Amino acid sequence: MPDSMREQKTLYVVVCAAGPASDVGILVGLAQERGWTVQVMATPAAVSFIDVEALEKQTGRPVRSQHRALGQPRSPKADAIIIAPATFNTINKLANGIADNYVLDVVNEAIGLGVPTVILPFVNSAYASRAPFKASVEKLRGEQVPVLIGSGAFIPHKIRSGPSTLDTFPWVASLDQAEEKIESFTTEQHGSHR
Ligand SMILES: Cc1cc2nc3c(=O)[nH]c(=O)nc-3n(C[C@H](O)[C@H](O)[C@H](O)COP(=O)(O)O)c2cc1C
């Protein structure tokens, strides 16, 4: 484990409404094995894709999908964020600064603060071929946000073949990338803790 990882750090795992969402516990477990405290956040659409109770048991923390009510405790500050699986919808919104749900609010702000953020998409080749999507990927990379799509990362699947690719979804690549990014991150900058 690198020096900067010695004290326990908080990873936000942001889940969107795409095929691998129900397996996000795999990423949570991998991160916990490497010493991270994990805070799961879900888009409103993703809530029905995941087992909220199981994830809350696994992390010991509430799954966040909306702004907290007055008096509810804040989430710990993020040292890094992984969006996985990231949908076509959320990638396009994030790239264009749209913040119309809680997790987009948090991640838009975190990117602005320089919090290491990594995006692992799960999109079919039709979505991936769209000009707006390609532009979104480039915009995010231009803000030093790795989007793990293409050779050596997530490869878009043919339409309607997503379920057969779930076993090879590269969860661990997103964690490796987040840890690489945190190595070069200055400690004064920290993420949202709303
Ligand atoms: C069963 C099901 C599977 C879906 N799979 C994907 C997917 O793999 N990738 C994707 O980008 N969108 C997928 N979608 C569409 C998204 O769920 C939809 O665009 C949604 O608005 C995304 O919301 P979010 O980005 O806020 O999570 C799927 C929808 C359903 C109902």
C-alpha cells in the first residue's frame, strides 16, 4: 500500500442504473480489503437496481441517494470517488455540469475541488457511438477525470448483450486508477461532505 494510503481514507462509490449495479458489492469489498472506508451513493434510478440493505450492512453506512434532511449526519469527506457502473445518462450530465440529483451535485462539486474521480462506464456500442457521448468522455478527461473506456478498460458491448459481459466488468481497474490518482492529490483539497 502506498504511503499516502496508510491512514483510512473514504471512497465514495457512486452507482448508476446500469447492468452491473447489482454487483457493486464486489467493488465495495475490494476497496475495503485495501483499507478504504466506503460510502455508497446511488442515483435515484439506481436504487431499484441495488440491494440497499446488503450494501448498508457491508459498509456500515447508509446508502445515500438524496440530500440529507436537517439533523441527519453528514457523510465523511471523500478522498476519492469512483462512479461504477456509470451510465450514458450520468456521464453526459456530469460532463455538462448538470446537477439534477444528489449524486450529480456531490460529484460535480468534487471534480471542481480536484477530488480524484474515476468513471467506469457500462454502455452498449450504440450509446458509445453517439457524438454527445464521445464529447462527454473527452470533456471529462480534459478535467483530469479518467473515463475507463476503450482498449485495456471497459469495451462497449453489442446492444442487448450486456448481461453476458457482467463477469468481466473491470471493477478492480477503477480502484487501481483511483489509488494512482490519490497518490498525486494534494491533501488540502477534499470532497463534499454534505
Ligand atoms: C434494465 C435496465 C438496464 C439498463 N442498462 C443500462 C446500461 O447498461 N447502461 C446505460 O447507460 N443505461 C442503462 N439503462 C438506462 C438507464 O437506467 C437510464 O438512462 C437512467 O435514466 C439512468 O439514470 P442514472 O444515470 O441517473 O442512473 C438501463 C435501464 C434499464 C431499465
